[in-house]
Amino acid sequence: MKKNDYFIGECVDQSHDGKGIVKYEGFTYFVNGMITGEVGQIKCIKMLKNYGVGRLIELQKPSPERVNPKCHIYQGCGGCHLMHLSSKGQQEFKTKRVKDCMERIGHLEVDVQPCLMQEDPWYYRNKVQMPLGYDKNGQLVTGFYKQRTNDIIACDECLIQNKESNAVIQRVKELFVKYDIKPYDKTTHKGNIKHVLTKKGYHSEEFMLCFITYQKTIKHIDQIVETLVKEFPHIKTIIQNINERHDNVILGDEEKILYGKGYIYDTLLDNQYKISLKSFYQINPIQVEKLYQTAIDLAHLTKESTVLDAYCGIGTITLSLAKHVKKVYGVEVVPQAIEDAKNNALLNKIDNAEFVCDDAGKYMVELVKKNTHLDVVFVDPPRKGCSEEFLEHLLQASPKEIIYISCDVATQARDAKYLNEHGYTITHCQPVDMFPHTFHVETVVLLSQQKPDDTIEIDLDLDELDATSAELKATYQEIKDYVLKEFGLKVSSLYISQVKRKCGIEVGENYNLPKSENARVPQCPKEKEEAIKAALKYFAMI
């Protein structure tokens, strides 16, 4: 196959970012907009060493889950990867993606629940940021950057951004034209306005508007502010953020408050939050309440529970937990976020939440040193997931349960694999569609600590023991004593029998097997398995 050749192909699967996977003559092609099971004419537009890139020219056999995208710039924008899929199709795609990652990356067999979808998946984004520029006719436009270019695709109404933001940004553009205010040019570094950013409180309806500028002043800003405040009464504050950098970082360090107090309020799970320009606040207010409530419901919390919220940000999860537990700690490495979290606790009159600015892993170890027992640890890391150092500290804290919330299921599966190897098992996995029409999915899992005494009854029948010549060399107790002395690890008879079986040493047919057919059998962690093998070698049993 060469570039610009055509062929008829069937989509056999979809990649994690929603592209159709088409196999043709033993080669794999990735094709935008194809759904599993569809057949179409495809044009080869790029050939690489291991795969090709194709473009769908004509659809010959459509999927029953295909719909016509509502957005007129769907193809050019590329921001909504799955708008050609029905709600059911998107649900199946996201559920399968989570299951695939757990199996392929985590090597875990997990019963993944169907993704929780949004009933009305339109106009949901409460934060919007749009660049400004000129189109080919010299007209001022707002919109989105075309992928891997500096070209702006004009958009006056985005179907996933809240309606008021669409209206305000459209009016801002008209005022900039009226007062001849130029957009910033990335190439020449001339002009002024880089982006227009908005935030809206879903429950409060309070609105924030920010002009991100290259220069320190904006012509006719007083007239612009007066007009906008008069026409849009929900605007509670207008801010100028000055960014003199020439890279792709959006926000600068210097701010001017042009109107209001520089922040807005919103409510999440009955708690009120103060939101500044740089505060992290979840994009989809409807679905985030589902996400957090699911996480809280999965944890077995009581009024006597002590809980840690790692990566707590401005405290949204921490404060949502407070009314369910005796004590909750929130830890975050960003100083401004912790300051916001403390203020939010005061705002809501919550006195059983304690916030600390520190590395989450190190803080957990400090709590353990102080003999602070943690019943549950909530983890909601950035997209890169948790470091191995953090996970080691988490294991030292040894909570009964870990609630792991993730915006990237691939790194979540990687971390779950590590935790599974050290005694934790995923007992529930719930995807949540936080970003309808995109390939992104948020996932919350419950990892429960598996201890032999808690999960299995041991049936020890001496009549059924088959004492082979190898077993006669060391008793189970001698093996336990050796592992404790040499490695500082306590191991159970269950783990020893599992390792013996792996090494080909005969163990009585029913020895250390569960009485109940459906009982969950904890598996020996890797570290303890290696220690037991060392003992078996020491006693010349293997």
C-alpha cells in the first residue's frame, strides 16, 4: 500500500483515542471517525514503519450506533472525538477502554461497571478559554487552535461550553472590533489579547471573565467593562491576567482586578467553594457530583473513620467527606491550593478537616509515625498517576481501603497492578463520563486490603497432609521463622503452600484451600513469594 492508494476495509476495534483500527493485508491503519464493525472506502494518507493513517472516504456499512454530529466544525476542530457515536456507543467505548487498560496494563481481571453517562451531554463545561486571531479575510475570530498549528478555527457557539460563556465571548469580540483592540500574534509578537477565559458557577450562576493579555493595559477597558457588566448581570468579577511569555503557557503571574473581588462562589455536594482564576475546579459540575458521591459510597465510612485525601487541591473531596467521618486530613503540595482549602473549610464551618501543604507520601509516613491509623485513603492524582515512592508510602500507611480516582485509566491501571502485587485487590470499578463526546473518561476504583485471616477459612486436616521427602526437611513454622529473621516479613501458611505449589512441591490436595467455593483467596505478594523461595532454597527443598 502506498500513500494516496484506496482500499476497502473493516474497522475491527477502536484505539484509546477513538480512532478506528482497520486491518488490511496484514497491516494496521488508524482512521478517524470509524466505529467498530463499519466497512468503508479508505484513502491511505500516511505510511509509517509499523502502521498507516487512513481517511474515511465513503462509508459502505455504517454502525447502528453512528449519529450525525450536531457541530458544524466537528471535523476541523477535532476536540469532540466521539460526537459521531450515540450515547450508548460512547458508553460502550468508555467502559471497554477501562476494561482493556485494566487487563492490558494492569494484568487485572476487573468487573468494570457500565460508564455513568450524562443525561443531557451538552453545554456542560463551566470553564472556557478561547484564543483570538484573524481569519483569512482579516476578520477577528475566537475559536480553537487546529491541531498542531497556530491557525484558529472560528467558533461562535461551542456545544459543550456553557451557553453564557458563548454569549459573553461573542460580545467581547464585538467590543474588541468596536474599539480596535488587536489580538496577539504568536509569530510577530504584536497585538495584545491572547485568550478570553471564563468560569461559571453551576449552582450559583456567578460568572468570572478574564482577559489574558500580552501588554499591561487594554485600550478603552473602562467602557468595555461597563458595557459587559450592564448586559450580563451574572458577571461578578472581571480580571486582566498579563502574560508576556512567548510559549504556549496560557496564564501569566501578574493579575489586575478590573471589576468585583477577583473570585466567584459555587456549591458542590452542599458545600460552598470560593473559586479564583487559578483555582482548580472540576470542569463538569453535574458529573463531578456523581463521581464524588460514587467514591464516598464505595468507601465503608463510619462516624469513627479517619481518612486521608491525598492530592486534595482546594479541598472539594476532603470537605465532601467531612460529614461522613470523625477526622479527615487533606494534603497537597501546592501552597495556594492549601490556602484555598483552609478558607473553604472556614466558609463551610467544617472543623474536622485538617489541611497540610506537603508531599502526600511523606505526610502519610509522618501520620504513621504518630500512630495515626488511617481507615481509608482517597487518591486523586494528576494525569501521570502516582510515583512508586508515593505508593510505597501508601503501603506503609496500610489503610483498609484505597479509593483511587483517576482522569487517566492507563496510569491508574499501572498503579493498581503495583498495589495488587502488595496485597490490595480492586473490588469495584466505576467509570464516569466527565467529558461527553471526547475519549476521556474518569474512573473510581475501590482497592481493599486482602488479609488471610479476614477473607478465608483455613481447613487444616492432618489426615490429608501428604508429607513428601521435601516437606520433611522443614516445617511451616521453621519457614515462617526463617523469613521473619532474614527478611523481617510475616508470612502465612496459605502463602507458603501457594509458593510450594508454584515450585512443584506436593502439598495435600485440600490443604489450605477455602471451604467455600466462592471464597476469595488472597494471593501471595511478590516480595513475600521471593522470601519464601529463599527459605525453601535454604532448607534444600528446591
